[in-house]
Amino acid sequence: MEIKIVKTLNPKQKPEEDSLIFGMEFTDYMFEMDYTDGIGWHDAIIKPYGAIEIMPSAMVLHYAQEVFEGLKAYKTRAGEVQLFRPDENFKRMNRSNARMCIPQIDEEFLLEALKALVKIDAAWIPKSPGTSLYIRPFVFATDPFIGVRVSKRYKFMIIMSPVGSYYKGGMLPSRIYVESEYARTVRGGTGEAKCGGNYASGLAAQQKVNEMGFEQILWLDGEERKYIEEVGTSNVFFLIDGVFVTPSLEGTILNGITRKSVIDLLKYWGERVEERRITIDELTEAYDQGKIKEAFATGTAAVISPIGTLGWQEREMTFNAGKIGDYSKKIYDTLYGVQTGSLEDPLNWIVKI
Ligand SMILES: *Cc1c(COP(=O)(O)O)cnc(C)c1O
């Protein structure tokens, strides 16, 4: 498929790099293509960022048939542009698509489309430490029909937003609350798909823990409220007795690309990593025995987010005296170093543009 390019006549003023707010400002261009049953994907175009028109009856607005992805582009000190494991994002998007009955996309074509888009907006990639260009591919049902069935029409888009350092003024360990009232998903549900519905259903819990003075939720499994699953929009790791433990992928948690990269990196360093089920009781017991040295969350947005305090029922557990752990820092520095080209890329994660 050819990609049509429509140039903007009004390039926007770029924001100051030290005052970027996550997801607020968007670049000059966006990518778009449409799907129609019987035709397939068509009309790929890179055009000026702007409003789109859909019918009020568009199915996504009613039944949330939608999937999204998140990845980043970075500028190296030499001014080169690079992406971090973008092929993994399109692979995962197709797995999410399959779960949500959305047609498969051509992963290779989209990687080329993404490269073309990033290239045309390359001046929008910030350069200061900790910054990057956040990339949001997403696909949604556009059939103008409010009966409940699988849509016959879709729109796929990529929009991009320059983002500032997550850690202005230093990496701050977060306060996380273990949620036991609300559930994010259950086995057989959509927990493994990166779909908007999972987020909508988590908002009430998010609001509740914010009011309690916590930043994020640690979700337990939806059935027994016993097994640890993930933190808000990130995966989670605990360093217990010298072993890095992260919940295994049982179909209810998101298969994070940062999670996978952290596991690969730790193994590359010769560390012990266990992907397995872990209960909140095992965690509190290990905590009481002084065995937990560090806890951190992993995701594209913050890369590594150390957990300072974990609230569970009436108690609060503090890890590493509420300070950033040595491993949290070392993993962050290594991943961000590879992403921005200041460190070697021994595991072949980088795609240069
Ligand atoms: C996107 C996401 C993650 C993190 O995945 P990455 O690929 O590392 O960014 C974790 N949990 C949920 C629920 C997510 O949506």
C-alpha cells in the first residue's frame, strides 16, 4: 500500500522542552488508514494532525471495540532517531486485535509507516535528559450502527506527543495501594489486551486510591483477590531474597514490553528471575522477614518506577527505606541509555530511523 503524504501549511510552534506535560501537545502530523469489510485496509495517509469526523453512531463510542499501543522515539546525542522494540508493539497490537475481533494489521507495513511519520516529525523529538517522543497507535470501530456485533469498518491512527522527563527533580518512589474491592479483569476477560475498556473500568479504583493519598493501584486477581497482578498501567517486580519475582502471564495481565526487556536484561546480567504466581500473603510474609529489598513497576511511560510504599488493608509496607533501590536505578539507567544511544545495545532492541 502506498502512503499518501499531505504537507501541513501551518507548522505549529514547538513547546519548551522543560515544560512538557505528558500527552498534552501533539506533533504536526498523524498517520491514518481505514478498513472496510471486503476491501481490507486502504487509504493510508500521513497528514496534518487535526480533528477527525465519525458518526455519532460509530460503534466504538457505544461498545468500546478499540485497541491501542504505546512506544517511544528517542534522539541520540549525535542527532540520530531511534525506536525501542517497535516490532513488539505491532505484534502485541495484533494479539489485542484478535481478542477484540478487530482485523489484523500488516506489522511490517506499519513499521514502515511509523518510520515515515517519525521522520517527517523528527524535529519534535526532544533532546533534554529524560525526554522522548511518545507514540500512540490505535484502532477503533467506525461502523455507523448501534446494534451489538463486530464492526465492519475501522480506523487505524498514529498520533505522537513530545514528553518531558518523568523524573523532574529526581526519580521519586511512589505510594501504591493494594486494591481488594474493585477488580481489573478476570481469566477469560480482556486483561491481556491493551484496550481502552480495561482503563475505563479501572478509573473508579484509581480515583478512590488517589483520595486515600496513594498514586496508583496494585491489582490483585479478580477471582480470589489473592494473587498479585500489576500496578495501574505497569507490570511489577519484587526483589525477594536475591531473586527478582514478577507475576507470570496467565491471561489477565498485560504482556509488557518493558517487563520483557527487564527480564532479559536481568538474565543477561546473570541475575535470578522468576515469573510465577505470587500471593499478597507471600509478599507480606517476606516483608515481615525483611526479605524484600526493592519493588518497582515497569512500563513505557516511566520505564522504571520504584515503589516506596505499599498500602495493604490497614498497614503500610516501605521498601528500601522509601528510597530508590540500586537495581531500580541501574535498570532505568541502562534501559534509557540504550534507548537514547548512550549505551551499547547488546540485546538488539533498537531500530534506527
Ligand atoms: C501498556 C501497559 C503496560 C506496560 O506495557 P509496556 O509495553 O511495558 O509499556 C502494563 N500494564 C498495562 C495494563 C498496560 O496497558
